[in-house]
Amino acid sequence: MEPPAPQPRHRPEPPELPEPYGRPEFSGIPAQQRPEPAGSLPDVRADRGLPELPEPVPSPARITARDARPAVPEPGGEPAEPVEPAQPVEPAGPAARAAASLEPASRPPVVSRDSTPPRRHPLAAPPQPSRGPARPTDYVGERPPTYDAEPTAWPAADPQDLDGLVPDTVLDGAQYGAVTLRALSLRGDSARYRGEPRRDSLLTARFGDGDSALLLVAMASGTRGSNVAPRAARDACMWLAGAVGRSHARLADDIRGGRRGELKSGLHRLTDRSYGRLRARAAELDLRPDEYTATVRCLLLTADPQCRTRVFFGVGAGGLFRLREGVWQDLEPDPPAERTGEPVIGYGSAPADSMTVDLGIPTPGLAPPVEPVEVEAPGEPFRFRASVARPGDTLMLCTAGLADPMRGEPELGGRLAERWAGERPPGLAAFLADTQLRVKGYADDRTACAVWEA
């Protein structure tokens, strides 16, 4: 014989509520007053003669604002203290009035489905207010550059000459005592867009150990329009660095000793020999000498913290700039402009020893006329400068890809001076971001080395 169906506890039947309020969890009715469905646990226990379980009492840690509301008084009991709602809402319709009769007077107003704000994922970012169009920070000048700021295409690769592949960007840095160096070589916007290789080459090297070590930064730019320009620039840097490395002990000693004449003549010979190897290599490849050549610019300094002499030498166009007291000084104006800057006080045993750039233009009263030896391949004179740095100076050596916009767009120099005015030199990532500030009309490769004096 089947047992009789369990009967629900005697409570008023709740009215039917529209979706989604038909479910108890969305009805807004306190848990103590919700009707239990047929077949609930207390009815089954009563049917089997078991005692009813007492009503669950919430623990103090789990008491919520809903549990703390005044319960509906039992019939015949004392009425509860009336609590006026903060915002009384008149129930609309019979169903809403019936639901309101089962809840205390402090029940919050029901928000309709149409007015409920959309729910957000807990990890979703909050909506940001519109700030309007902002000026890009990756370029200077009135108009943005023509090409995209990021690389677009890779150069074509030869499976038989994978050693000739050139990466888009090269970044390096070091610190020796009070000197911090940052060096970079970056493919230009035009080459990035057309899928052409970077024509600039960068080489950084240290020869020797300890305070007697010699630091070299060499950079070269291949001939525009030549498909062997990257290889010629790389060979020029490697051959010149090899010659400097074999003579690094004597060169470091000349720098510390202030022997300016020996430095100039010795570096001139090493440069001529490197260009001689370039011309021989061009003959092997059945190319003209002007097809397999490059402009070369180098910076030499020692790791000795007591020696602040910085030696520049090279052949071809580019730039040598010094940031002193927040102002850029162009130490290498384009020939044949006359050099009118103040002489650089040199080093050595004689306190009045002076050094200046030798481009065939003597400084009156300081040095006799010196005629530079012509270098045949690039058709430009050999350049040399030895100067003493001051604490707080920043010396920047660069190829024409950065020197031209530095001279043509004053805002670029102002932005760099502002960014490099801090007490600490920028890191590698910050130096990359600084030196790749673009200027419309200047889309060539950029190679630069900056030296910060603490």
C-alpha cells in the first residue's frame, strides 16, 4: 500500500510571480518566510513519525542584513515595530501587492528588468571616459611621418648566405666607473616599409682588462641603393675594430698620456688600411670602389675612471653632439663651415695643452695648420677630435640618419634634452624609445651611441 502523499505545512499560498521572480532566490522574500515545496524534509519526517527538526539558526558570522530584518508577527502575537522604508514604493498590480504583504515594511524596492544595469565580469576593466584625441608621442613636428612606426616587411633571404641577414634593431650598453654607455642601430622607416635590410652597422668592443681596458664603439653606413651595403658596413666596422684591438695597449696609453699627435696619426693610418681592404674586397666582387664602401665613425675611451678623455675619429657624414647644462652643442658642423666654438682644454703634462677638431682649419694661436690626408674611397677628409668631458655631460655620436633630424628639427633635440636631464641615464628600453622619435622627412637608418658622465 502506497503511503499518502506528504502534505505541505499550513502556510498561505504565495501568489504567482512573473519571471524571473517566480523562483525563490529572485522573489525578494526572506528565507524564513518562503513556502516549502511538497515532499520537503520536515513533512517526510512527520509522516514517518519522526520529530521535526528545529528551524536552522544562522551563525553570527553568517547573519546578513536580510536575516536581521523584523519577521512577520505570528497570528495573535505582538506586532513588530513598524520600520518606515527609505523609499516607499506603491506596489503595482495584485501580484506585487500580495508579495509585498508577505515581506516586512523595510523591503527594498524591486528594480524592473528593463532598468537593471548589465552585469560585468568580475575581471572586466571598468569603462574609461573618453579623453578625446591625444597627440602621438612617437614623433616630433607638426605632421606625423609617412610610414608606420613599426616594422612591416622582412628583407628577402638567400638560403646560401644566411650569415648576411641583418636584424631590424641592435641594442647594447655598459657601465665603467662613472661612465654609462648606450648604443643602438635601428632600421629606418623607409627600409621597414619596403622590406630592405638595414644599411647601418654597429660594433661595440672592449680590449684589455681593468683600468687599462680600451672601449670602442664603431658605426658605419653603407652606400644607398647598393645591395651589398649592409655587408660593406659590417666589414668596415670589423676590420677597423680588429686594427684598433691589435694596437689597444698603445692607444690606451696615448689617451691617458695626452699624446694627441700620436693618436691622430695612428688612427688615421688604421682607418686608411681598413678602407684599403674595402677597395680590395670590391675588386674581388667585381664592383666599383664606391659601391662597396661605407662611412665610418668611432669613439674611443678608456675604462680608467681618472681619465675623462673621449676620442672621436672617422670618415663621412654624421654627427657629434654634446649635451651640457641642458643645451646641445654641435661639435661637428657640416664642412666647409668654419668651426667657431671655444677650444677644448686638453690633457697631459702641460696645463695649456689644447686640442680641437682637425679638419684642415687651424685654431688661431693654438695649433699650426694641419692638412689632413685625403681618403680616396668616400671622397671626404679624415675627422678627429679629442676632448675632455665634464661631470654631467652627455656625448652622442651618430650616423647621418639621426644627425640630420637633430639639425633640421629643433624639437627633437629639445625632447632628448628633456628626457636625458635626469640624474640617472636611461635604461636600454628607454634609450631605444628616445632615439627612435621620428620626424617627417627623415626615414633613414639610425645608429647612435651616447655616453653619460656621472
